[in-house]
Amino acid sequence: MSTAPIAPPVPVPAERSRLTAARRLAESARTVPGLAEFEQAVQETRERVLTITETVPLDRLSGWHFDDDTGFIAHDSGRFFSVEGLQVETQSPAAAWGQPIINQPETGILGFLAKEIDGVLHFLMQLKAEPGNRNGLQVSPTVQATRSNYTGIHGGLQVPYLEYFQDPARRRVIADVRQSEQGSRFLRKRNRNMVVETTEPVEALEGFVWLTLGQLHRLMAVEDLVNMSTRSILACLPLGDGVPATGDRGFGTALERSLALGGPEVHPLVDALSWITEARTLSGMRARTVSLDALADWEFTGGRIRHRAERHFEVIGVRVEAVGREVGQWCQPMIRAQAPELAAILVTRVHGVLHVLMQLRAEPGLTDTAELAPTVQCTPDTCAQLPPEQRPLFFDLVQNARPADIRFDTVLSDEGGRFYHTGSRHLVVETEWLPEPPQFRWLTLAQLGELTQHSHYLNMQARSVLACLRSLFPGGDR
Amino acid sequence: MSTAPIAPPVPVPAERSRLTAARRLAESARTVPGLAEFEQAVQETRERVLTITETVPLDRLSGWHFDDDTGFIAHDSGRFFSVEGLQVETQSPAAAWGQPIINQPETGILGFLAKEIDGVLHFLMQLKAEPGNRNGLQVSPTVQATRSNYTGIHGGLQVPYLEYFQDPARRRVIADVRQSEQGSRFLRKRNRNMVVETTEPVEALEGFVWLTLGQLHRLMAVEDLVNMSTRSILACLPLGDGVPATGDRGFGTALERSLALGGPEVHPLVDALSWITEARTLSGMRARTVSLDALADWEFTGGRIRHRAERHFEVIGVRVEAVGREVGQWCQPMIRAQAPELAAILVTRVHGVLHVLMQLRAEPGLTDTAELAPTVQCTPDTCAQLPPEQRPLFFDLVQNARPADIRFDTVLSDEGGRFYHTGSRHLVVETEWLPEPPQFRWLTLAQLGELTQHSHYLNMQARSVLACLRSLFPGGDR
């Protein structure tokens, strides 16, 4: 390193950098060309890519074994991930349970490559068939790579476009933050959510397609189409330029006002942060890994691990044959939910600014005890059987919402690399102002956007359903 | 909970809340009454409070024992903290070492109680004698309480003013964030750094004194006076109103410009965050606790645990007798450094805006692998013996700085509750612009202030020396 003084760069006002980024994204969101090219790419890819997944008993899963020392299910190479037992205790309310959990101690990359085309930001999306997808192809990030992927442990092909995410000289960063995966399924798992822009010429390979943010927003309303990683990244984009298109009191305008940097908010951010600090300091959740055999409420039966009362989920084995993916054939454990889950948010307009009712929720696999979650996050089939006073707060309100109050309602898949035919209903319901129970706060999208710049604030379900809400950002012809 | 709709609060622009908070703090910083009352309070407290600390062999430490099962030093009650062995491995550069480390798995409260007096924010500071202080009293937060303290495990008196930090209804939050302790001495230790304001009448008990931020800033220049917890909290205050007092190109003006919200910066925040995300993702530091006996380079000799080459620090035992503190007599292990440490930052004016050269540094006890550290953080006695090419970057530059370039230079103590007669030289050196090595970035005080709103970004040494830099904020008569 030379320490010879050279001229420093000229500082740019922070305000200007942020507004510029937000405006470019807002412009991309307002640009909604037709989807004919996209449909055609889907057709072509569907003919080229084929994934066949069949369930096989966990004890006959090639390449995997029950480890006698640990009591975990592990890959013979010691890499990829393991399925472990987790024993959890909470203090208030006092409760204890055991469950299987996935341990994958590495940080993968989930990334969008962005590029200006005709002056508008486009994102290079991959049409990808994951083994757990019930419908084949889903709209996935440009790159979706575990460390195993990109260091070649799979023995598969090189991950296309990975160089833009690995080489700082070839990118301009729009977002880059490690975010949690589901804290009730993954043990301290985080992925690096990245959006990088290039000015180099980039060719869309087969199975890749350029989309504007507006097109992506349109596709969010299609069942099981936009995959979980894509939704997670979308929630990390600094959308919102603080310039509502119109002055009316409509939903879209309230949404734009909610995204405005420095805009009006019911709680100053410092109060919201203090509420989070307090909950995390007092959180009494403890978790430790144990042998899968030690989980009293779970049993290994019929080649899978399931809850004795058939609740929650089961761990199954699958054999995958793929054409057009990195490796032709492999086996792996997967998680299959017993019933669809619900990720629902209540939203309200406060003096013309949309606020979202967020819940602070502890989950045993989260790195920092508790993160913001949707207003209601549960398995409706299970909750509906509980007496009303034991159901999650606001459960009945969102389940029984009048159609006129529903702003978004689509079933979207969990990550098809680990979850088998498993999805969640994503629901956005508008309501009058409601008082906040202690574990809830009304926050603006700008505040939530500021928090998603950092790790450990919004859980996966929150990011996913907020991406749905943000997809209602006024597009070209709405 | 009633779900009957009531009127929502009127949202307040985020910009306005932030500016108001920053302006009130800036006003407090500019208000510097004489320190006669403070001096008198110190005199009176010194007569009333007496702490006698004597070293005793670790194996004759009443209430503590070597645990045969774990190989740790633990309290007989199982509470407070333990001293454990830590085995650390890093990948680049490949290195491995063992060391003792303090494990105290609970989050304490370090808090300032604030109140407006004659229209200016004052902070209620405690004049407190900790057993490790070499000079008796230090200026400490209103409340400095471990969970053991405030749940009464000590069997001591109630912690005064704690109610303002525990009861949300009695406070307005100015700052509230969990921050790390030294990552080379504490295992994943975090304390809650709080500043809360009350409008209730508050009487200053004996040993407490109201100070403006300007007075606190003055006192920072006094050797070993402002304690570590106070410095940590000062770094979390949202100082800086974006309105430099003068238009000149002086150091104070450059400092004020650096604190301005939304002001000019060499790196957009998103780039700084990406740099941190990348380093954390690639960090190869692993640490696991082991028996103290298993540490090859450390030995138990003469009643203390020390490095065989007498480097780093030693773990000693002390017996404390105190008058005017919670408990009259107790014993505990403490850390004693072999030599003073150095926490030095380089600063430079870029087009009239002060920037600080921060280092991203992994430490084995940090919760999230790496945090921002001072430009140079080391033990000078050890580093000076290394050949130049092995010394920390910028070490010679800060050690040999011309007096005219030194903006701050004071030895300040480490926390006297755990560290025995241990201090660090806090040094701020102004330089020309220098190119950034990969692990270094020039950042503004506004950016660092934004990051201190969140956990896991600035390490203790960084917060401490930044508090020193911020103490140069132009006061009344400068």
C-alpha cells in the first residue's frame, strides 16, 4: 500500500445519494411493459428444464446418514446442511418444546443483477425449477448460490453471473445485507441479499429474462410464481422517492407517502428501536441442539420424521432428477408443511400515510432472539381449532376480512430448495386505526425500509409480505 | 386489549423528530457553565466514598472456585460471570491462539437520566469508585447495573433512578441500543446503552451531579476521569444539527459539518454497509470455549493466570472493601493489562467535512464477527518491538504524529468493575487524505452516528475514541 497523498473523492450529500437511488427504483416500478417476452421465455425454459422429484425414505437417502454421535441427519461429506434436534424454552409465557431444525452454517448469496436499459433499471431474473416447487419454474434471483454452490462442492457447473457479486470492481451496490431465513426452520441461517448494478454489456442466457420492478410487481399477484428469495430481496430495495404521483387520498398515494424518506410517522424511529431493544434484552428464549431421537413429540416413522400429533411439518427425503440445472441427480432431506401458513399484515392510513402493524416475535433459530414479523404469522388450520382467546391476536380479524378491505391475497411458495410443496397465504388487509398491544407497533414503509438496510430486524415472512404490499406501488397504468 | 377504534396519533415527519433531538443535544453541548459545583461534589463524595482494593491469589478468592467440570473460574452461586478459556482460529491470515475470556451472559443497563434545566438538557452523572479505578472516583452514568445488580443477587441496596430506565411510561427515549464490550476480553457481552429524559422533578442524591453535554465534553480531556461506560453512551447520542456555527474552514466547523444529518460523505452509506457485509460473510474467525488449563500459552502461577511471555493481560483476584457502595465487601477476578493500549483515529478534512478512518476488525468475543474499530487499536509496547512491516497499518504515523496535528490525547480508564488499573491512550490525529487499504474506510461522524443507533457496528474502543473526537464539538467559549 502506498501512503502517498492523492486527491480525495468529492463528498456527495447523503440525502442526494439516497434520493437518487430511490427515484431510479420508483421509475423502474412505474415502468410496466407487456409481459409477452416474459411468457415466451417461460415457455421456452419449461421445454428445456425438467425437474422430477420423488420422495424416498430418509433412511435410504443416498449420500446422507443418521450420525450416531450427534443424532443428526448429515451429508456423508460433512458439507451442505444437517437436520438437527432443537430443544427450546421460553419464559413468558413459560413453554418448552422440541423440533427438528436445519443447520447450514454458511452465508449464501441471493442476488439481482441490475442494468439500465433504455434509461430504466431492469433486473436479470432467472426462471428456475427448484425440487420443492409444486409448479415447476419460479421467478428467482439472478444468482441464488450457497457457498457449497459457488465453491463447487456440488461438482456442478459454474454459477452464471456470480462474478458481478464477487468482484467489487464490476458492480455498483444498490443493496447488500445479510437477512435471516425462517427462524422456526433454520438455525441462525442468514443469506446475503444483494442488488448490484453493472454498466457492462450483459447477455441474458437461456432461462434468464430482464424485468423492470413494475413487471416484477405485477407478477407478485400470480400464485406460486415469484419465489421466496426474490421476495426477500425485493423487500431490501430502497424504493420510494417521496414524491407521490397525485395528491389524492387513494391507497396508492398513501403507500407512496409511507415510503417517503424522512416522512411522517406515528412513532419516531428511536422509539421503535427502543421497543425492539427492550424486548430483546428481556427475551427469555433459550435453545440448544439435541439428538433428533431426544425430541419427545417427534417420531421417525414411514421413512420420515413427523410430529406425533401430525402438527407443524415433517422432514422427508427426496430424490431429484434435473435437466438444465447444475447437477443431474441428487438426494436431500426437505421440509414439508402439514398445512399452508399465513403471513398477514394489517395496514391503515393515518392522516394519509400508510402504516403497517408489525409484531415483534421471538423464534428459536434467529441470531438475535426476536425480529419484526407480520401482524399474524401462523398455521390457520391449527389456530382455527383453538378457543378464540388462545388464537393469535388479530387472527379472526384478518381471516374474516371483508373482500373490500383486502388489498393483496396470494399463495406464494416457500424456498423450493428446502421446502417441499409448501406455501403461505400472503394477505394485506386494510383496517381502521387499532390500538397497539405491547408486542405490536404501527410503522411506515420508510421505517421498515431503513431497518432492512441492516441485519436481524425483519424476519423472512415480514419481508415476503412487505414485498407484496410494496408491489401495489402505483405502476404505469394503474 | 380493546380493539375499539380510537383516534390515532398525528404522525410527525421523521426529519423533524431527528433534527429536534439533534438540536437539543447540540445546544447542551454548546452550554458550558463553570465546573465549580462539579469540583465541590467530587470533593464531598471523595470524603464519603472509600474503596480499598487489594490483590489476592485467584485460588484463595472467597466465593469463587475453579470448576473441575468446565475448567472455568466461576462464582459459587453460578451467577455474575465466569472466566473461561477461548481457543481462536482465523483463516486469513491463518493463525490460532488461546486466551482467557470473561463470560457474562446477560445484558446490563448503562444509562443517563436526562432532564431539561433552564431550557437546556442536563445529564445526571454519578461519581463512582469502581474497584479497578486507579484514581478513585470517575464520572459514571446515572445507572450502571448488571442484571445481577438490579435483581438484587448482590444482596445490596436498590439501584437509584433505575425506575426511569425500567418503566416506559416515565421516560422519553433519546437513545436505547445494545452495544458490545471489548471483543478480546468479553464473550458476546452486550450492554444496553440508554439515554432517557424525564419531565418529573428529580433530586440529585449524594454522589450525583447534573452536567450539560458541554461540561461532559470538557471533562473528557482530564486523564482517567470520564469512565468507559460514559464514553460508550456519549458515542450513541444523536448529536449534530446540521447548522455549523460559523462558515469558516476551522476544525470545529469541519466537525459540525461531519455530524450534519444527510450531509456530504465520501462513501454512500450503502457502500459502507456492503463493505461490512462482505467482510462478515467472508470472516473465517472461529472460537470455542475450552478449559483454562487447555490454554498452552497461559499458566496459573503466583495466584494469577498470565501469558507465559508476559504479553496481553493477566487475570488476578481482588478483595474489595467499599464504603458508600452497594455492598461493603466482596471478592472477584479482574483483568490487568500488561501495558496501556492505544485507541487512535486518523481524521481528515475532505472539502471542509471531517472524515474518520475506521478499520473493520474481527474479535473473537464479538456477537457478529467484526465491528468498526479505531484506525489503530493495539498495545504499543508490543507493536513497537515488531519489525516495521509487521506493525499495524498507520501505527508509526499515529505514534510519531507532530504535536500540531494532535487534536486529542488523553489516557482514559477501562471499566473499573472488570479491569484493574488498566487504561488506553485515546488519540485523535489530523492528517492529509490517505488512500484506504481494504480493511479501512473514511466515514463521517453522521454515518458513524447512524450506525451507533444499531447493535454490532462500532466496537467499544471505537465508541470511546469517537466520544473523544465529538467532545471537540464547539462549546460556548471556544
